[in-house]
Amino acid sequence: MVSALIVMAGLILLGILFSFGKGSFLIAGFNTMPKEERDKYDKTALTKFMGKMMFALAFIQVFMLLSELLKIGWLFYFGLALFFIVIFFILYYVNTGNRFKKTK
């Protein structure tokens, strides 16, 4: 239960940070790009999107927390399935369609 609360708090803090358009250095893959490549992306749009996704992942943690509190096993698996669905959505959305590339 404590671990679920810690993870939830961390995701909420990241969500707040990203929602202000800050913390792009925490986004894996983006922070390892050469500076010239990073300059081609809209950091603010990317971090705000990631902020929304952090809030979604924090909400999913509620299912895992409730699973422990109420001793309902299927809630954990439901939360875990949602977690993977959101992660795959993030990976797909960010890496296709050049959504966060700056327009000239």
C-alpha cells in the first residue's frame, strides 16, 4: 500500500512539473538527443502531453491501491492492464505523426 502511494505521489509531482512545460530533461529519449535534434521539437507541447499522461498513470494507481485496501484481486489486474494500455498509447502517440515537431 505504501509503495502504491509513493508511486502515485511521484507521478502526480511529475504531472505537475510537466504541466508547467518544465522538466523535458526527464523525458527518456528526448534528453539523449543531440541539441540540434531537440531544437526541432516543441518542448512545451511535449511536456504538457507527458504531464497529462502522468496524471492518467497516477489515477491508474488508485485501482492498485484499492485492490490492496479492499482485497479485490481483479482490481490490481485491471489497473495493470490499463497501465500497459496507457504506456503503449504514449509510445505510439509520441513516436508517430510528428505531433511535437516544430512547424516552420
